Amino acid sequence: MDHSKHHHRDGHEHDDHEYDGHEHTHDEHHSHGEPTGNAIEKIGFTRSQFLRMCLAGVAAGAVAPSVGAQTQAPKASRPRTDSYDDPLAFNGPSAYRQFLKKEGIPVYEGGFIDVNKLELKPWKRVGALGAYIFLEGTAGTVDAWVCEIPPGSQTNAERHIFEEQVLVLSGKGRTQVWQRDPSDMITLEWEKGAVFPSPLNTWHRHINTGQDPVRMVAITNAPLLIDMFRHPDFIFDNDYVFTERFDGRKDYFSAKPAAFYPTVPRQRRPVYVQGHHSYTVVNYAPNVWKSELHPAGQGVEDYDTHYAMARNTMALHVEQFPTGTYERCHRHGPGSTIILLDGSGFSMMWPHEIGTTPFKDGKQQQVKQFDWKEGTLVVPPLQWFHQHFNSGKTPARFVKLGGWNNDLYPFTTTLVSDPGRTEIDYPDEDPRVRQIFAERLAATGGQFKMPESVFKKG
């Protein structure tokens, strides 16, 4: 698999003689648009009027407080009178691609990338340095951003109706969260290793309280939401309060779990039809490098814990497996964003269309292999078979942010949610797989620790 390619995406402007289109950002006031000439006679109103009716109940939210104005109350909402008569542009960039261009920071694409080393640029909207990561394996359903905050600085306050899950890669600081009135904000103190959500549509900002730069990475489902609604005000300036996601209580970010549900074993054949992973209900994990884990059953003596944070639909878990072992091969929906925390090794991936035994069937050229280490971010492509091998000297630990295999909040569509997750059990895998692993271990003086019993059927 090729390393990530860094693209500056250019949008496309389209002329259409029938429409007077306008490009808007979320902080602009829009003038009322003229009729587009595409009125629907049977209904009797223009597209502009129709969209205004759809948005009639949505009031504009408070303007994000500026630095130094933490206690200033938000401004009153303004009525929605703007139009959104965008021109029809066949084969033009998606609304999310247009959004990326307006953000004005690097966009990294490809197969995998090191989040600790990618170059960042000034991110005007957020008030820090930043870059987006939009890898092939997301299938356009999730993205990632990396942000760096200099010592003594903070990000601009923002809110949005897409989910966001944050991992602190380095540094120390605090995050402030509130709904309407900043005087009711709650504050979360964090250091390297912390994982927490930006609760849905809450105002939030991140502050560097240390002597070194803070670097954080987050996974969001912004691509889906921005493409669906195509209206920046609805995404970033929406008054709706999701009280079930954030109720403002002072212990919201307590590290003490509200509940824990142990693993319920799943049937492996013919497909998963019941059971679930272990789940820890909590809105803050202080250090995923040291999180308590529980038997996972995905490999040999592997452990994990799944987190239910802020009632998000995106999944989140931490997993660890020993040296000299590897996980069962499996495939699932898009967007499962893996960030390696410790250890080193490699992964194999291939499209499921070529079957479960690609080497035996002479299709080894379609099998992709790549090495990983701390800081590697990778997203397995949609429904590709993949498995991870620990060929290093220490247990391999990773955090998975994003993705849709959430046992608590599954989607109806199987395009993203995959309750019938497919595995290749060890006895059924291509024999060449374990041979490659054994050869890699021997080359570095490692020991093959997979027990022979796991490869026997019965």
C-alpha cells in the first residue's frame, strides 16, 4: 500500500445560465436570492422558498466567544432569512470537498500516515495549526484532523452537529465545554493519552496550559453530515441542544465509569448474530496507553475495552495483543480509524472479492502489506480482509476511533454498520499467512507464539 499522498484539492467553479449561485461560509449574512427559474408549478414555490421553510425552525446560535471573553454571554439568535440557491453543477466537488478547500490547510490522502510527523499549517477557523487526513479506507464516511496548539494558546470556540472523538498525542491542557451560557461551562484537564468526545453541538475549546506544544488528533463524521445538509449554518451555527449527549453536569468528564458491561461471546459461525464486546460507559479516558483492558477473543491472549462516550454512534475501543501473535483476519464497514500507540509490526489487507485464500489461489499480488509503529494511522478499506501481526519486542496497543461497528447504536444501512461482521478463523486461513509471519519473526529474532491448537478445526 502506498504511503499517503498530500494533495491540495482545487474546487471547481461552474457557470450555469439558469441559476445565480453563490458560495457562502458559515459566518456570512446572505441576501435573499432571486427566483431560480426552476419553480415547481404544482406546488407554487421556488427551491429557495422551500429550503427556507425547511430551515424555518432553526435559529442561529451564539457567535463563538473570542479569546479573553470566556464569560461573555452569546449573542441573541438571528432569524433565518437567507437563501441557498446553489447552481446545479454536474460532476462537481462534493459539499465536503468544497468545505476542505475553504479550510485552507493540508489534506493528506492515501493508505496510512504518521500523525506525529505530518506537516501542519495555520488553521484560521480554529485558531491553531492543523491538517486534515482523509484516507481511502474511510469511504468518505469519516475524516481526521490533527491540531497543534502552541504554549499559552487556545483554539477558537466552536460547535457543530457532527460527532468528534479526540486523542491527545502530546502536551497538557484543558478543554472547556458549555451549551448556551459560558458561565455554566465545565472544564476537563488532560495530558498525553487522554481520549474524550466533543459532545454533540456543544461549544468547546482546547487550551494549552503546558510549556510544550499540544498535538491532538480527532476522528469525526463530518463528511456525512456536511454532504447531507450542505448548509454551513446548520452544521456550525445550530441552536438545537442534545441534552441526552451533554446535560452539563459537573462530573460529566469523570474518569470513573458510570457502568461496565462484560463481553458476551458471539457465535463465530455462520455469522455474528448475538453477543457484544465489553463496554465501559464513560466520557473520559485519562490515558489510553494505560487503560484497563478485558479479554477480547479476537486473537490469542488479546485484550480490549470498548468505550461508550457521549452516546456517539461512532465506535471507540482500545486493544492490545502479545508479541509473536496476530489477530484473526476479518472485514467490516468503512471508517475504522486505527492509531498505533505502542509496539511495531505489520498488516495484510486484500479486497474480499478475491476470496479468503489469496496466496493459494495465485492472487498474492493483490495482497497489500505495510509496517506500522507508534503514531501510524490507518483505515482498512471498505470490506477488505485485514489482520494485524505483532512482530515487535513489546505488546502492540492501538486505539480505534470512528467506524460504525457500534453494538449500542447500530445503523440500519449495512453500507456502514456491519452487524454480520465476517471473519476467517485460524483453521480456515491461507497457510501462507502464518508462514509469512514466522519468516518475519525469524528475520528479527522473534518467537512465533501462536499455539498449534488454534489452527485445528473442531
